[in-house]
Amino acid sequence: MTTALQMTRSPRPFDDALAQETLDQLPWLKPEYRALIAGTAGSSPYLKSLIQHERDWLADALDNPSAALAQVLDDMPNIEDAQLRMELRRAKRRIALLTALCDLSGHWTLEQVTTALSDFAALSVDVALKSEVAKLIARGKLPGQSEADIASAAGLSVLAMGKMGAHELNYSSDIDLICLFDETRYDPNDFYEVRQALVRATRNMCGILSDKTADGYVFRTDLRLRPDPAVTPVCVAMEAAERYYESLGRTWERAAYIKARACAGDIAAGETFLKGLRPFVWRRHLDFAAIQDAHDMRLRIRANKGTYGDLSVPGHDMKLGQGGIREIEFFTQTRQLIAGGRDPELRCRETVKGLERLAQKGWFAAEVAEELSDHYRMHRTVEHRIQMVHDAQTHRMPKSEDGLARIACLMDLDTQELLDDVGQRLHAVRTLADRFFAPGTGGPAKDEDPELPPDLDDDVIRRWRTYPALRSERGAQIFDRLRPELLARLSKTAQPTEALLALDGFLAGLPAGVQLFALFEANPQLIDLLMDIVGTSQELAEFLSRNSSVFDAVIGGAFFAPWPTAATLLGELNARLVAEDDYEAKLDAARSWCKEWTFRIGVHHLRGLISGKQAGQQYAELASVVIDGVTPVVVDQFASKHGPPPGRGLAVLGMGSLGARQMTAKSDLDLIVIYDPQSHESSDGKRPLPSRAYYARLTQALITALTAPMARGRLYEVDMRLRPSGTQGPVATSLGAFDNYQRNEAWMWEHLALTRARVVSATPGLANDVEVIRADVLKTDTNRQTALREVSEMRARLSASKQPKGLLDVKNGAGRMVDVELLAQTGALLAGEPERGIDAGLNAAVACGWLAKDQVDQLRASYDLFVEIQMAARLLSDQPLGREAMGEGAARFICRVAGMGDMDELVNTLTARYATCAEIAEAALKFEGTNDQE
């Protein structure tokens, strides 16, 4: 069944005489096609000649364009070598004519037209290349290769770049190619012979396509996008290309590879090469320095092409001119380079699809994407009409009235309508592009600092130029543009002198500045966030200088969204881990991800979006997710050497603040590792280990994965001293040994610790069994007097070993956090309550008659206050805060989270709370020395 060409429009005939002459040669032409052919032939000498050449083929082609296209492509691989040049040129004529008519009639969209042209170009390259490779193999010029290797072009892969790579090829465009060969297919001793042969095949392939004969040409080929084209051969070894990009690759080459795809020859090798190049193209951090690089390229293009000055449509370059196609591509690709390293969904080749994805991700409004997509499609349509007229490799609008009239007719417009529409679109694109690449800046002039408070130390500001981040010329230039805004906002903080010193510490600690300063310049809201931080905590500012990449997370669009579920977090972490091939790279990816989320919690807390208690829960859930995500990575790595874990694997039991879901920004991880080998005596792998040794070494590997300082720092400090028998016991405990120890050998303090324990990573069955043991142990009857005596002694030892470091140290000391936690844990143990948490333990103490409700209410209210102060203090410093040494910004933050008007009120309230809680604890822990079972 045929599908006739459907027409929604027809071009106007520019020359009625030429149109009629063409129609006279096609007496068989159906009436519904006559207007289309007349308009096409009358406006374009090139298309008129194609119609005349292919008039016999045209009859069937118009009745079913898709089938005609498919037939041309299907026939190409079967062309005999002797006929290759002629038949490829005939195929080109047919494809060019068919796509033009489907385009002009509105039967195909722009994307269908460019895809057809791009697919034809790729197949032409493939057919021509394999013809040349077959000749080399037949003559024995490629050692080790046989006729079977022709299908993969003997390891020679062709990458389609630019518009061809993105399936956006023009009517009369050259094709940008990079030709690479897989040197690993050959003996190293044959390298130079093979390279010489493949260089010859590449040159001959280009000649087959680009040489002009009596039948015309197929495509002009451009190989200059290859690495260092002035000194490298036209076909480069993949290993040499990789070395070049790793050491010398530039931003424009990264942008070029956004659209790259393997299109001919050894497709698999080409795709492998592109996969290996991802770290070069897609940076892990948000690469805002690419904005300046792209802007510099825009300026160089304008200078080289002379497209400065007023914008006039006649003679305007629709590709490289102001407001042209390249502006839209830069607008899109620059954002892709900025964020594509962190978001693989942005790594698409097509311009319109890239705009759509970027808008979906919040990089600009959907209206901007729709507007630019509309302008892009129209610009490309005009570009095609320009090239249709004479098959010319040009993107310039004609200057003559005759030339403009031809384009207008092919667009089915009057000349003035064409000029007005194109002019409006060019102006709109230029405005959007300039707003992005060269935004106007309000406030002080770039070279003038604002008037600063008189007590600020000018010497501090002057020494900034000596810091590593500002030693590079580019870093200094960007910072010079930022400095007035930084100082203006700094002067508005509550304590500018404090904030200046914190900002100074931040700048001094930066190892480099270009990326971060570019990030600030493109996202001024980050300066507000930085000022919040430097105005509150000098130590937090110094942390940021060592981990400035966490600012990337703020730009993701969801930074200030509500806290996600644990499943969502784990899915995001796993996606980061799966994207890395190397074990250490996975661990570094986990570190980067964890720091970003830790920073997010801290910012939310600092800005009052969450309470300290909520922050503690989020820190704990984050740690749980990290352990749950990293543990399988460690297990897989260990199993590759020693086989899968014997039995049911291991369970990681979170103790202390992790188990209780109330960590701080500086908390360590208290862990116990429990495993169940079942009946397996050893693992089954290349180097098997006895089950006990297997899990001991696996646990050490997990601890190392969590604690080792790597390129991105460390994840957490880990404390294993709460395991059975403490430091004297094995680092991993079997399920049976854990059960026996807890029931028969554990000390009272270990049972108290068990009230907070929580499995954070395990197979479901093993996790359930560990929880059953924990609950059974806690439900065992406890002698009240014995418990009170041991807890009282424990409290005394803690008091002697950990004295409070000032009034604001709410953790250690009589009546402080540790006291309340001891009471809650004791209450849970006396009542046999397995539910975790301070509230559950205090409620259990009331339920078993040990504490009165009014006592518990006072303890709970005091503990909630202590938590808020502790969480804020640990956000500011890993040391207890002293009132005298605390800055004004930190003091305001502490008072705000505590709900106090000033430090005096806070001090008085804490003093009273400590006394009340200490009194309750001392009264509750008195024992009578009897052995009565309560």
C-alpha cells in the first residue's frame, strides 16, 4: 500500500517560465503535485536540475516518499566497487530531491528531513570506507585481518561530529568526521604499517565522497576536528586521541563531543572510545567556567566573521551571525557542559531535545525553551532554503532583491514578510544569548569597591591577591568582577569585621578559584548563602573552602525542597555509584554525594528551614543510606577475589546516635557487624577464605571504605568498640555468637546501648533475626536494684572522665544530655521496651513506675532544648562552644535555635535546666542494695 505525499503548503514559483518548462517535461505528473514542482523548479536552479535528472524515478517516489527513501538506503551496501562513485552520487541526487520536496510541501518535519540527510551521510561514509578497507585486506596491507573483518572496517571507526552527529545535517553541508582506529587489534610491531594503510583508506574514502565528477559529488568532508589536525594524520590511533584529550583538550572540543556519535566502520569500537571520553566531556562538578569559554568563542566568531555592529537581515549569516543558529547551540551546549557531568539525562545530542531537557531540569523557564526551539527550527528552515537555491555551502541570506525573493518564494512568503520575520527572530535570539553570556550587572561598577565600614581591615582585602585561588589570571579576572558585590553584601552583615575574617579564611583555603568564582558569577544567590555562612561561622567557611564543590548541589533545582524518602536517597546514591567503573571512583563518588547532602542539611538548619531535631534525623538517615549503598560495593569488590559471602551475608548494626536517629554534623559511626555463615565453612572463590576470616577481612574492608581519606576526603569516622567483648573481640561477630553474648555475657552498659541499636544494612531475613535477638534481650526481666546500682556507677565514671567544657557544652556533665539519655535507656531496659528513642525510653520509665510523669516532662523539655543547642554547636564547630570565644553571628544563631532572646537568657535557662535534670537523675538512680525482683 502506498502513501501519497501529503502537502500542507507549496512554495511560490519565482520564475513562471522556468516552472512551466519543468512541468512540460513531466506530463505524467499528478495535478496535486504540479504546484509543488512548479514552485520548486521556478525558485531553485539546483532543484530544477535534480527534477530533470530524476524525473523517471520521481513518479513513484512522490507516491510513497518513505518507501523511496528506504529503497535508496537499502540499495547502497550492494553497489559494486566499479560503480560506487557514480551510484553514490545518483543516490545523493535522489535523497536531496526527495527531502527537499517533503520539506517544502510540509510532508516531513525539520527533524525528519535532517535525519534522512544524516542517515544517508552515515551510510555513504560506511559504504565508501568498507570498500577501501576491503581492498587493503585483499592486498594484505592490514596484517591479521581477513575478509570477515571488513564488516567492522578492520577496527577503523568514524565519528560523526557537529550536525551530522546530532542527526541535524543541512542540505548542502560538509560532514565533520573524526577517523580513529583501534590499535589493540594489531600487533604493536605492525602499528606504523597499519596506520599508513588506514590513513590511505581514509583519504580514499573522502575522495569517493567529495571529488567532483560529471555526476556531481556526495559530500564535502572535513577532518579538521581531529586532535591537533596540523600535525596528526587523518586517521589517529584511539589511544593517542585519548592522551590528547586528557592532557590538552579544550572547552570547544568538549562542546563538539556533545554531538559526537559513531556512524560508520567499527561502530562498537567508536562507542567504546566515546564512553571512555565521558570524563573529559562531562565534568563531575558544575562547570560554570564553560560560560566564559563559550562567550569568548562567540566573540572570536564575531571578530573573524565580521558580524559585529547593527543587525541587518540581507547578507546576514544565519549560522554564525548575531542571533543565529550557533548562538542557540552555544546557549544549549554551555548549560549541558555545566550540568551534564552530574545529570546524564542532559547528555543528548539534539539541540531542541537539549533545550527541552534543560527546561525540565529547571535551568531556565519552559517558555524560553519553547521560544528558542521555535527560532531554531525557523533558522534551520531558512538556512535550508538558502542552500537549496544553488546547492551552495553558505549560510548567508542573499543581499540582492532577486536572491531574497527566491528565498521568500521557497518560504511561501513575500520578501518583506521574510525580512520582518527573520529580523525579529534574530533580535530575540541575540537578546536571550547576551543576557546569558554577558549579563548586565547592577550595583557598583566592576572596577570600584563599595564604601565599606571604617573598622574593616584593608590589609585583609589587599592580601587576597596572594592567595592560590587568585594567582591565575583568569581566576583574578572573574574575582575582580565579583569583589564589589561580595564586599557590598559583606558590609550589610550584622558583624562585618567577623564576616570579613571568615570570608578571608574561605578564600585563603581555596586551592583554585576559576570554577567557583564562575559559579558565583552565574548564580548570585550563592553569594547570599556564602554571606550567611561567613556571617555565622568562620570554621564553617573554612570547611567550605576545602569542599567548595558542595556549592554545586545548590544549583540542582531541588536543593531547598523537602527532605526525600530514604528509598529516593538510596536510588540517587546507587545511580552515582553505578555510573563509575572503578572501585575507588565509586567510593569517591559516595564521598562527594554525602558531602553535598550533609551541606544541604546544614544550610537548611542554618536558615531555619528545619529544626535541630529534624537535622539530627536527616544526618542519621543520610549515614544509614551511605552505609546501605556502599556496603554492596565493598562486598562485590571483596567477592571478586574471595567469592560471594558464605551463608546469608552480613548485617551492619548502627549503635549510639546513628541507631537512635539523632546524629550531628560531626558524629562518628558506632557500628557492630554481624554475619550468618549458616553451615558454610568457607567462601567459594579464586582465593577462598574460612567464613570467620572472610567476614573479619570484609568488615575491615568496609571500615576502610568508610574512613579512608581519598581525593574527596573521608565519609565518616567509625567506632567499633561497642561490639561484643569490645576491642578484645573480633571485628565481626557471627549471629549465634552475638545471640549468646547478649543473653549470657554482656554487661549492663551493653544492654543499655542495645536500646538504641538499629540494623542499617542487611538482607531482610538477617535484619529481622538480629532485631528479634535485640528485642528478646531487652524484654528479659531486669533486676531493678542491680540495674540502678550499675547505671549509677556508670554515671559516676562518665562524670569523672568527661567533664563539661563550659556552660554551652550541653552533652557531658550532670543534668545534661548524657544524663537524660542514661535515664531513657534505663527506663527502656527496666520496662522491657524495645522501641528506640528518648521519648520511648522516658515513657517506658513512667509505665514501669520508675519515674513520675512530671519528671519525664521536665527531662523531655530540657533534652529538646539541649538537642537544638548541640546540633547548632556542632554545625559551627567540632569543639564545645565557649561564650567568650563565640562570634556575634554564632551567638545569634545559637539563641535563635534555642528560642532565647540573648545569651544571658540562654545561660540562665541552661543553668536551671542542668540543676533540675541532675536532681531528677540523682534521685532516680538511688538504690537500696536489695535483690528484690521488681
